[in-house]
Amino acid sequence: MNTFATRLRNARLEKGFSMEELGNMVGLRKTTIWNYEHSERQPKISVAIELAKALGVDWEYLAGMDVTDKEIQLKSLIESLKPEQYDDAIKYLKFLVMEGDYETKESKTEKK
């Protein structure tokens, strides 16, 4: 079994879903889920994303990528941003990258 097949099956079993239940959640037949779990077929990325959402895991995890908890946490935060927050978030991330640490300008000023 390849990594996707193994992780898909393990995630499904951890959630307690049958192949049919998972298939119904994402609009696929039980046989399609079986084919994915037995490496007979590979899903399109869009389908892998829907499967991951249904299972409460990251699609990158299903795809076999090593994703750390911090990366998942960061991705989740970014996905929860409202469109009007994008510019501020980008500015703050650029600030963190340029400064190289977590301290804000205020906390640096307080230390002086």
C-alpha cells in the first residue's frame, strides 16, 4: 500500500466511518474509496482535499507529506482569516520574518 492509501484507511478507521459512509460524505461510491485504500486508483487533488476535510485531517498529510503540528495550526489560522484581515496578516508576517523573532516593537521598547 502506498502512503495515501494507508493514511486514508487509517484516518477513516480512526473516525469510525465505513467506506460507504465516507463515500457518501464526499459524493463517491464505496468501491471508489476501496480503490483508493488499496492503491488501485489515485484521487485528483480536489477529491483528496474533500476526503481530508471529511476526515478532519490535512490533505498534505493524506498525500504523504510530513506536516508538523505548527504548520497545521498556522494553516488553520490563515484559512480562518476574513478577507478584510489579509493585508494586516501579510504585513505582520513580513514583520516577523524581517525581525526574526516573536517580539513586537512595544515589548522591545519596554526592555530598553
